[in-house]
Amino acid sequence: MSSLLKTLFFQNKKRLLSPGGGSAVAAATTILSIRRRLMSTGAMLPQQSPPFTDSCADDTLCPTLDFPGGSVPFTSKMNFISGSGEDEGRIPCYRVLDEDGNFLPATAGVHQVIGEEMAVKMYSTMVRVETADTIFYEAQRQGRLSFYLTSTGEEAVSIGSAAALSPHDILMLQYRELGVLLWRDFTLQEMANQCFGNKCDYGKGRQMPIHYGSTHHNILTISSPLATQIPQAAGVAYSLKMEGKDACAVTYFGDGTTSEGDFHAGLNFAAVMDAPVVFICRNNGWAISTPVAEQFRSDGIVSKGKGYGITSIRVDGNDALAVYNAIRVAREMAIKKQAPILVEALTYRVSHHSTSDDSTKYRPTQEIEHWKTTRSPVARFRKWVEKEGWWNDEKESQLRRDMRKQVLEAIQEAEGMEKPSLSELFADVYDHLPPNLKEQERSLRDIVKRHPKDYPADVPV
């Protein structure tokens, strides 16, 4: 430790570690911050590194440079690093079950971690997501909803990961994580209320459908713009760290999101601040109509973690057991090491991007059908559960009947509810409504009264 750092340390030690001076974590963070500032200004640089010797011409590595960012070895050989990663080959993908629901070699112990009760719940939640997506999609096509977006083909990512997390972990979702919500006991009725924007919607009808959120379930409200949740997750994770909580932040996003600046800013912040956050990327091959081959030249998303100094893994996103195991370990690492983890789940978006999209215009129907049938994550997981003796056709039929009934009842109730009052458009921003918003509200009410046929009759004025 340099003499300057020692001086600053002892000057701050008594204040930081006193009863009113903050926690040990805060003290350590402050001292680390002092050290980093000194390093960045060169105040901690040691004596000059030894010069090159005659042997350096033949050796691969020579003396090191004590750079502010860390010691860097010299080399006498000029070597450009390949940007494509072709020299190393593609990063492998972790998998537990094959397409027929059989364990791969050396993976059979995973099911002992899960057990029958959790496995059946995971499969039942998959079926619930499938059923809800089908019926809500049809409701939108009937003109009863303005918008909808399904998770078809990606159910294993959301449900496998949700099962591995703690209820205390704070989640920031994108919009294909219905399975995460349902796993945390967010009800079908709560889901329907949000999609129909009625008076029981937690967002009070201000958000478009499928933008769920619930403080009770530790789930921040979904936002439409891509990647906004990533730097937020890094910040939430840092706050959990400062508070010494036994929890982490978890955020989900698609491959298209990684083309946004907030993705890179969020990962860099989390890495530099050692924030306990798990980044889960659903690489489903398509960012609306843009294939991954036209988005980046890197080896998918997992390779980006290394550039930010983040521990990363690639997992088969259609294998719920592999996702569960990877996220379980990732969470443990994030909390124990107080550091971020990046998980890339390789999957496929079987559905259209949303009800505003027709994906057959930019990809072959044979490709969609292949992933829908041959590589279905729900079918694969069912094969395994059946082989364990935990499921059968009778249970399957009963479950699907019950789920369909529950979804239809939730829609019927939500659709019949009154909409939020017009005043909710102006509430919850200011403690006291300012004059300009009061005038806007008065003007809007006058317009609605003069032209009642142009406005929904179920919105209380």
C-alpha cells in the first residue's frame, strides 16, 4: 500500500467504522474507491518496470507494465487477436436433456436437486403459459385486446430460471417472461386485468398490454423501450450489495436488446461495481425481422461477457433442466462472489414477434414448424417427467381442461370490469397537481362531454 493510500485510509478509518459512520461494506467500498482514484492518477504506480533483456527477443512474455488498470505483460511477438473467435471455436452450449427427454452422460444427478413436486409444477406452469398465450392471442385477433405477445417456444427459459430463483430476488423482465410471473404466483386474473387495463390493473390502464409489474412479487413494471431494464438491474443489484442482502437482481432481455447502448453500459457498470446481478439473454434468433447474423459478428451473446470481465455461460434455452441448473449456480455465484453473471439461453421464437407482425414474410414456415414440433421445450420436458413416472395422459387432459377454464374465466371477469377514472391519467406524478395539468384535465373532460360517441363509454369521466 502506498504511503498516500495509507494516510487516506487511516484518516477515514475511524469515521467509516464508527457506530454512526456506516457499515463495513460502505467502508470497504469507500476505501476501494480511494484506491481506484489513486491508481487512475498514477499516484500508486510503483517504480519503473525492468527494461527488456536480450532474452526477450526469444521469449514470448517479458517484464510487465504496471498500468493503472493492472499489470500487463510485454511480449516481443506481434499478435492480432481474432475478432471472430475462429481461432478458439464456438463456445459450447450446456445441456442436460436430449430431444427425447433422456439425460446426457454425467448429468443424471440434476433431477435429484429438483424432485417430483418441483418438476410437476414446472411442467404445469409451462402448460399454463401455453394456454394463456393461445387464448389471449385469439382475444386480440377478435378485437377484444389492442395488443398481445406470446412466449411460444421460449417457455423453458422463463420457467426454468424462475424456479431457480428466490422470491427475495428482484426481477426486471422484458415481455416474454409470463412464465416468471406465473411461477411467482402472479395470478391469471392479475394478468387479465393488466391486459384489459381495467380499474384493478396495477398500472391503472396507463400501459399497453403485457407490461406487467408487481411490488408484492418483487417484479418491476415492464417497459417497452429495449434495454432500459439492464442498467436499472445493475443499480438495483448494487443497492442490494450495499444493504448486505442475501439476494440478487435478475434481468431478462432478447438478443436484439444487445444492440442497444444500455446493454453495454449496464454490463460495464455491473462489472466495475461488482454488482450481484444475473443477466439472462433469450437468444431466440430474431429481433423482430432481423436475424442474429445481421446483428453482430461475435459468437452470440456469451462471448460479450469476457470483454467486460463478466463470468458467462451458454445454455440450451429449450432444456428446462439445463436452464434451472445454470441459473441456480449463477445466482449462488452472484451472491457469494458479489459479482455479475451473464447467461445466454439459445432458444427460438416460434411465434410471430407480436400481434403486429407476420413472421412468414421473412422466414420459412418449415423452419417455424420444425422448432414448434421437433424442438418444443414443453414436449421435451413432458417426456422426461413421464419417464420419471410423475405424469400421464390423464393428468395432461385434466390440466389442460382446467387451465383453459381458468383463463377464460379471468378474461370474462377482466373484460367486464370498469376502466380506471379519467383522473388517473394525471395522477401519481406530482404530490399536488400543478395548474397546467389541472387545466389539461378540465379541457379533456369538456371535450369528452361534447363528443361522447368518440370516447369509450366504460371510462368514468
